[in-house]
Amino acid sequence: QKEVEQNSGPLSVPEGAIASLNCTYSDRGSQSFFWYRQYSGKSPELIMFIYSNGDKEDGRFTAQLNKASQYVSLLIRDSQPSDSATYLCAVNRWYTGNQFYFGTGTSLTVIP
Amino acid sequence: ETGVTQTPRHLVMGMTNKKSLKCEQHLGHNAMYWYKQSAKKPLELMFVYSLEERVENNSVPSRFSPECPNSSHLFLHLHTLQPEDSALYLCASSQEGGEAFFGQGTRLTVV
């Protein structure tokens, strides 16, 4: 079983719509959860992190965490063409030595 | 200089060459990582150093040899690589429990 699983997509949404990205993880000991955005040929950059159950909002982005279901999601409101990228979900079990695990990423295209 | 810096940005090497990738972080973090990203594949964790000790070696072939002389520097020594080792090699650092910050990566081509 993979540590982190994401739908690879591609996911296409029209400009202005809400994009919803989902991620599940296998280890209940995971403690920190992250969403990264990666443009083609570039390195990943952090968008959001969340540690506690519930929602966390930052501008147009909302991260949602449900530890009971081992599920993390990212909502992007008012999607823009510049949001077109691959979105990577990551979990961290720092108590075992700072081990980050990444999903395969979901490719998002925002259509103007 | 801030963040995580990787050099070189691009590297072409023959299968018999020996080269090294360098990573330096200026964030005061206590953990550093090497990841490999091949075309259309997910990030593969290669090595983790926490407090300058290796805590993860993710079944990486011995032709890849990491070195972490201090908490700010991380190297990946390469020797007798194969063409399938061509990929983007990413260095990252983090503080315990916090997010990982990535360098710009080294695009490696083995010919």
C-alpha cells in the first residue's frame, strides 16, 4: 500500500470554478500534512500545511483534514489559469526521523 | 543568500564519471533530504538526514552516496551511473514537524 495516494488526473475546471483535490494516507501516525504546487520543470513550492482536524483557509485555498478517515483535501476557489500545475500531497512522520512522503500528484488545468 | 541552494543546476555525465551534487540550506533546519523525480513519476525519497545522521536509505543503489558534513550542507556523490538515473534531483530541508523547502533541483543526464 502506498504511503500517500492521489488521483493523477488530469483535472480540468473552468476559470472561476472551484477545484477539489483529494489525498489519502496509510499511516495513522502521520502528523503533518502539506500541499505543494509544482509547475513543469520547477521544484515544488508549499501552498498550505495543516496539522489538526478540520478546515484551514488561506486566501483562495482551503485545506481539509480528517484523521479518522485518513483524508486530506485542497479546495481552490475562483480558479485561475495560473493555478494550472501539478499538486502534490505530502505527509510527515517527524517522530520517526523527519520522513516526508509525497503522493504522485494531481495535474490541474484551469481553462480560460 | 536565502532558502535552499543546489548546484549545479544542470549536469551531463558519462557512465564512467564521478560527480557530486551539492545542496546548502540557509534556514537553520535540522533535516535534509534527497529526492529523485523522473519524468511522469512521483517524487522518490532517496535519503534523509536528521541532525546530521542518516535516518532513511530508501533502497537506493550504492552508486549514489550521500554525505552530510554539517546541518547546512548535503552532498550526493555519483559514480558509474546508468542512463535510467537521468532525472531531476531535488534537495529539501525542514525543521522537525514543519514543511519541507526545496531547492531548484539539478537536472542530471547520464549519457
